[in-house]
Amino acid sequence: MMTHDQAADATSLRDAIVRKLTYEMGKSRSGARERDWFLATALAVRNRVIDRWLEATRAAYEQGEKQVYYLSLEFLVGRLLRDNVSNLGLLEPLREALQTLGVDFDAMRQEEPDAALGNGGLGRLAACFMESLASLGIPAFGYGIRYEHGLFRQILHEGWQHEYPEDWLTFGNPWEFARPEIAHDIGFGGSVEAVRVSETEMRHVWHPAETVQAVAYDTPVVGWRGRHINTLRLWSARALDPLKLEAFNYGDHVGALADRVRQEAISKVLYPSDESPAGQELRLRQEYFFTSAALQDLVRRHLRVYGDLRSLPDKVAIQLNDTHPAIAVAELMRICVDLHGIPWDEAWEVTRGAISYTNHTLLPEALESWSVPLMERLLPRHMQIIYLINAHHLDSVRARWPGDVRLLSSVSLIEEGHGRRVRMGHLAFVGSHKVNGVSALHSELLKKTVFRDFHLLAPDRIVNKTNGVTFRRWLQQSNPGLTGLLVEAVGPGVLDDAGLLEGLAKQADDAGFRDRFASVKRSNKEALAALIRQQLDLRVDPDAMFDVQIKRIHEYKRQLLNILETVALYDAIRSQPHLDWAPRVKIFAGKAAASYHRAKLIIKLAHDVARVVNGDPTVRDRLKVAFLPNYNVSLAETIVPAADLSEQISTAGMEASGTGNMKLALNGALTMGTLDGANVEILEHVGEPNIFIFGLTTEEVEARRRDGTHGLAAVQASPRLAEVLEAIEAGVFSPDDRGRYRELMASIRGHDYFMVASDFDSYFQAQRQADLRWRDRAAWLRSAALNTARVGWFSSDRTIAEYAAEIWNVPVRR
């Protein structure tokens, strides 16, 4: 029953929604559709935010607080209605208000599209961090790109992935505020002029060949309890000359718009394919576009308040989320030196003092580099600055290690082999005062692998900040049934302090609590089963183990290993039908990059295996396979609370952290994982009996790669794997094209870089251990409850508090 204040909120929300519907949207109650109700509701809720938002922004400057600026190419925020009303404490009043209007909140909120501003873990982490920054009362801006179409909408036709534009902005975005008055000119190309300003001083003036405007769109980010509200500022590309009128009047209607289309393409699509030179150039233009806009914007605000750029490190913390915004090092130097006349050495102190860099990967292809000719053509002044940064950097290295040519080559910002390229990870490292990895294992590997020589030069620069997830989104909102049970078990304080989850551990041995825990999970699984039926026309049993692998499709994440084990399990069930097999539903979801052809082939294999397995009556529903299309945040919010087993099976040493592993463990899923990324720390927290660990360690993987060990030996040692590969190669799962997977299977017998063959038997045995645990219902539920109880440490609040204390030097106010 609602309190008096909640009832008053419900009444005022009802009136506000009707006013928005009538006077801003021009709709009557009788004529309004669900989308109209969503827009009216979002606008009414947004009004509750504005005063506090403006006050928080004003107070930060009036009080001279240091501000965090988080630069990320992705912000995968998902739907915001439930997020905002939950953090504002308005969920129940809003339900009541809508109910009196004849509108069901849960049905209506499905009308909100997922904001297509990210791909996977990187963007979802950025969204969690923005929410935690607000919840901890840290003044912050997030900077990114307002993609009109985002990554892509995944359509699966006969198992093949097809990419279509994501039309999330078709009906507008009620959460954002257009700021056409906040626009910054972003230059490309052209020439650099050296102008003498005194006998001893030269000033460099960049004359860009073209200029694009970055126009701001602001979205308020509401913290928990609505105590603090920050800003996500996204940039949209706008051409300065939208139309060549003379060409248009002469009849060249398409040509008159050509320059506008090319310039505004910058903010159309996330991660345009870089298979072509034009695609590579667009990717670089995107990265410089949003980074330059962000730096110009924060510098403008800083000068307005403080008047001098030399104080920037005292009042500003700039966090680079991966290498995409690494050009910030050169851009901030350009702003300081060229535009504000700060001497080089002082400008370098300002730049390094303000910037810090998060590395998210050890994969060479993800540590970006750009060809020198492309950089010189597109960003000529920045290339000059990078050369000079490199010269000073190498001079200091040479002074400390004279004659060490290998070291100089290793730490140079310019790679000389295979065509000269600018190493953006190196630039980010040199230009930052702190560099962090995102799990304990990953940070140690950074010191030993990609930044080994840099760690020698600056042994205190690399620190660890293990990732976290926001429990408001991934527990309280996604799993209200479990949240209610936790509040009942350990008290309402758990909503504010994730550390209190530990109090749940003593409940894990209580049979009554385990039954209630199981009941919540069963309800969540019923909801997912209904979604699978709706999307795939496939019936699955909610009492079966829901075995989940949801993540970007990539060879190192090893969806292929999971599929091969699925085939082996299918064969075992058919050959030994008398055994008491634990029923399973294998659930996959994820997108492959548009140009990643092998990843797309793995998706097709999953569908081919699903078609055969799901259509075979001899397995008697003991095994089903479901691949859900167009994986996004909203889909994850249905899958995560329903998962029993969490597949975190990347090749050891290749996953920086992972955050899906944290979300799934928080919701009571047991992890099936390698000793990779944050799995190592999850193991430490939940305990060995409550997780399934298998496979080679990072050191063993590296040893096999050094020795040149191929997959053939592992296949020959595993009759079960050999049979699986032979069946797939023979076309058992692809009778329409029996050679479809021949090359894919040959890669496993060959170099097998991702250790699929080497880890297969260990993985298969770990899965059978999971079967044994599943059949012991009390043991499984106890482990599930302990997973939830012991992962409070993986809150993004803890992560952000560590950044604040150890990298940004800003206070936490909560």
C-alpha cells in the first residue's frame, strides 16, 4: 500500500502525463496509443529531473569542484524510463498513475527503443560508470557520439546474420535536450603554417581544408535516490554548408548534397566497417570528431570559470575509455600550445596531469594504430605534435638506456615495420599520468605483454581497477523478485550498500529460503521461455537448466567451443538414452561485426546445430538450443535473471575483465569459466565449490603458442572431439552445403590459436560436473544463493570510488 506522499506523487504524475499528452503531443486520451503514453510519461518524468540537474551542474562550478570527463566511443545505456523512475523512487506512484489512466506500465515501457549507442561490454561499462558517478555524487560529464543508427539491427535469416540500420531515433528521444547553441568546429585536412611571433618563438596555425560542426545533445544521468544528476553529452555532426545552392539550381540535386552527406556520416553509424580505406578514414574521423568536441567543450567551461588552462589538472580529470579517444593527447597539446600560447613543457604537464587511460584489451587488433599517411592527410598538425612528443619521449629513454635500439623501437609512438603507423595505445600511455587495466589478471598481463617496456620506464603508472556493474539496473530493476527476497532476508539497506549482500550467505543453508530463491528463478525462467516461444517458435522447459552465453560473437570468446560441446552432448544423449541426463537449454545471443566473416559462420553453425537438435525427438526435450536475435540491453535484462549457468569461457589471457560474468553471478547463475579476466576474482569471492573452472591457464596457453603446438594433437587425444569435428565436416548439420564448415573445423586441427581443441575435454568434463550439481537441487540452490551473496564487491560504485581516490583525486559524496 502506498504512503500518503506516494499517493500525492501518483496524483501529480497522472496530471503531468495528461498535460504532456494533450499540450505537447496534441493527443487525446481516447486517441492515444501506447507509444504516445510512453512519450508523455517520459516527458513528465524528465520534468522531475530538470531542477535538480541544473542545480547540480551550477553547484559544481560555484563550489570549485573537480569534475570528471569520461570519453567513450560507446554508451550502451539501454532503455531509460524504468532506470530513471526507479532511481527517483517513483516506480510505484507511476504505476498507480498510469493504472488510473488505463495504461499498463510494463506493457507501455516496451515502446521505448534501446538507445543504439554501443556494441557490448565497453559501452555497457560506460553506462554503469555514468550511473555510479551520479550515485556517488561525483560531478561528471560523459562525452560520446549521438549515433543516428548505432551499430546495427541484427536480423537472422536461415541462420545467417544480416545487418540493418537501427532506427532508434525515428520517433525522437524524449530524454535528450538539443543544444544547437553548443557547437564546436572540427577541422580535417588542410595545411599547417608556421608563423613567427618573436625572434625566438614560432606559432603553428592549422588551416583545415574542411570543417564539420559538432552539435551537443544532453541527457541527464540520474543517480540513486535522485541525490545527484550528471550529464551525458553526445555530439552530432552538422555540415556548415548544408546545400550547394548553385549546383542544386543547375539540376545537380544529388551532388548539391554530397558534401553534407559525407560530413554528417560521422555520426550515422557505430563502428563503420574498416575493410576499405574509406571505412578506415571514417573511423578515424569519428574518433577525432568526438574527442576534439569534448576537449574544446571542457576547456571552454574551464576557462569561463577559472580563466587559466594551467589549472586544468587541478579541476579536471579526463578519462579515456580505451584507445578510441587517444588522439586527445595530441589535441589537448594543440589547444594548449597553438590556441593558448602555453610553452611546450608546461602544456605537456597540463596534458599528462589531466588525462588518464583505461586499457580494455590485449588483442593486437584492438590496440588501434593508424597509418602515418592517413594521419598526415587528415590531421596534419596532430601528426607534427605526435612526432615532437615522440622525439622528447625517445630522448628521455635514450638518456636512461643509451644504445638500446630494441627498447627505443618498442616504445616509439611510430611503428616502422609493415608501413609506418601511429600506435595509439602508446600515445595514450605516454600522455597519461595513470593507466589502468580492468581486472587483476589483465593489469598484470599489461605489465608483462603489450606495455612491458613502458612498465620498465614508468613502473608506477599501471594500476588495476577491476570493473563493476550497477546493481540498480542489473538487480533491482531487472530482477525485482530477487530484490524483494534480498530486502526481506538482509534488510532494505542492501538497496544502498551492495556490501550488505554478504549477509545473505547464512541464508543459503536454510531450505525455506532456498525454496523462495528457486521460486523467483522459476518465474524469471518462465518469462524467458515465453520470449523464446514468441521469437523462435520454440518451446523450452523452465525446469531445465538454462545454460547461457550472451556476448559479442568472437573467436576468443569461444562460442564455437560451446557449440562443439553441444554436439558432443547431443551425440551422448542419443547413444546413451537410458542415462539420467540433466535437461538443458543452451541459450545464445550476440552480434558479429559486419566484416567478421568467421564469427558470422559460427552464428550459422549454432543455428544449424539448433535445427537438428531441436527437431530430433530422440533427445526427448533433454537438450534444446536457442539463438535469440538482436542482442541488446533490454534482451539481457530478461535473460540474465533467468540464467542458471553462465558461460565465461574465453581463452585464458584474452578477456580483459568481462562484466556479463558479474551480472549473471549477481542474479544467482553459477559460472562455467576459464581463469581469465574477472573470473579469477569471482572465483576468489564465491569460492571454488560454487563455480566451475576448467581449461588451460594463461601461462599454459602462452607456452603452447610459443612451442607451436597445433590442435591436431588434442583432437587425436580426444575421440569425442574427433567425432564431433568429423560430423560437422561431413555436413551432418549442413546437408544443403556439406562443405560449409570444412575450413572452420580445419582451423581447429591446425593452428588452433584460441585453444578450442586443447580445452575441449576439460570443458566437457566441467559440464558434466555441472550436470551432477544440477541434479542435487539443494546443492545447486545453495551455490546459486552464495553467488548472489558474495559478489557485492563487483559493484561499479566500488570501482568508481577507487578511480576517484587513486586516479582522479575527487571526493565521493554519499
